[in-house]
Amino acid sequence: MKFVKLLVALFAMMNGILFYMFMLHLPFGGDAFLLSLAYWEKLSPRSELAAALGLVVTVIAFLAASRLGEEWKNRLLFWRWQNAHPAFNAFLNNRRQPFEASHLMAAFPEVKDSGFSRKVQLETWHALYRKHQQEPVVATTHGQWMMQRDFYTVAVVFLLAFLLIWPVNAAIPFNIASAYLFVFGAQFLFLLFMARRVGLRLVDNLLGVALGIDDEESGKGGRRKA
């Protein structure tokens, strides 16, 4: 867990440096960053302001990733106020899963009897998670999902900060601003889809374990244990 926090902190710091460079109207790249340090005094007081603002956004992003509650992180990730969890429709979906839908319904008839209520699906999945959370495939995927979700939270904070500051920093040439828009926007979209994908993998891995599918076969079509 400490290693994950370190990775999240490093990711936030990298974004903070980009935000600092954006504030100084510098083009994207390592050489520009080094030049900003070499000419720090000539850029003063703008350099101090940019560094301070970059540090503030970096700290906010890290605190959001490390302190924000699970429910709020899920709402940010799934853009949904209620039932914000990858398992909200775990028992009724159209994606390929490593088990047969008929086996799933036979094992958990209460979900079908509830009319596939999202509340019941979530409650059933969470009950299974509490039971099987120590299984290696479940624990590993859950750790991956939390890490991706934290990275995504950092990306959200920086994208919002960029969009809020851009109008104030309007003097920046559009060709430079567009490069930062691409970086902050691209990482936001990539981490959005990656975190959601890993979340679905967690859902299916847990259901596979509950149904008795071999761990090594999970995600490959799987087979039920005899």
C-alpha cells in the first residue's frame, strides 16, 4: 500500500510540473522545464506563483486520491450518484464473462427473484467479496483497481484545475495550451477507461471464484471445478 501511495505521489508531482510549465507559458518538454529553473530569477515573480499554484494542485490531487472516501471515488469514476460501483449490474450484462450466465443465475437465484435489482446485485456481490477477498486473484485485482482509481482521481483534479486556470491564463498561445489540453485530457480518458475495465475484471474474478472457476483460467473462458 505504501508503494502505491508513492506511485500516486510521483504521478501527482509529474502533473504538478506540467501545470507549473503551463502557467509559465512554456512548451511541453524536459528542456523547457530545465530552462525555467535556469532563468528562475528572470521569470520572477511569475515563476514563484506558478510553482506555488502547481504545488497546491499537486497536494490537493494527492489528498483527493488518498483521503477521499470509496463512495466518492466511485462516483467520480462511474459518473453516477447511486450504485456507483462496477458490480452495480454484475449479474445482468452483455459482456463476455469467464462463466455461463445460467450457472450464475443458478448459484444466486435471489438476484433473479428481485428482478435484477441493482441494490440486490450490489449487496450480493459485496457479501461475496467479504467472503473471498483473501483469494489471490481477488486481492490482486482489487489492489490494481484501487491503484488505477487513485491515478484517475489525480487526473480528474488536474484536468479540472487546467480548465479553470486556462481562461485566467488566456495570454498563453493556443498551440502551447492545446498541447497541455491533450496531455491532461488524454490521461484522464485513458485512466477513466482503464480503471473501469479493471473494475469489471474484479467483478468477474470474484464471481468466478464464487462459482468455483480455476484462478488460472479466470478471464480466459474458465471452467468450473468438478
